Amino acid sequence: MTPPRPLFINRLFEGLIDPFRPAQDAMPPDRLTRFYAHYLRQVRGPLLLLVVVGLLSA
């Protein structure tokens, strides 16, 4: 029995963020908002899309 093929939508969403991208060696900021901005910068596009779709569907 062959395993099921991954769905197109799964491959699409799994490809949006690269979890194995090389990390910066710099020390993260010490302020909470700057700390969040530092780490959310790498997922800015998908996060913005999620917020817009959430606002439109609410």
C-alpha cells in the first residue's frame, strides 16, 4: 500500500516559512515589543496575510 500524496494546500503552507534558515548570531533586543518584532520579522508575510483574512472574515 502506497502512502497518500500530500495535498497541494499542505505543500503551499509548509513552503511559506523556512524553519531551517540560518539564524543571526546577534543578541535579541531587550525590550518586549522589539523582541517580538525581531523574531516575527521572518514570518511577516504569512502573519500579515493571516491578520487580513481574519479581519475580512470577522
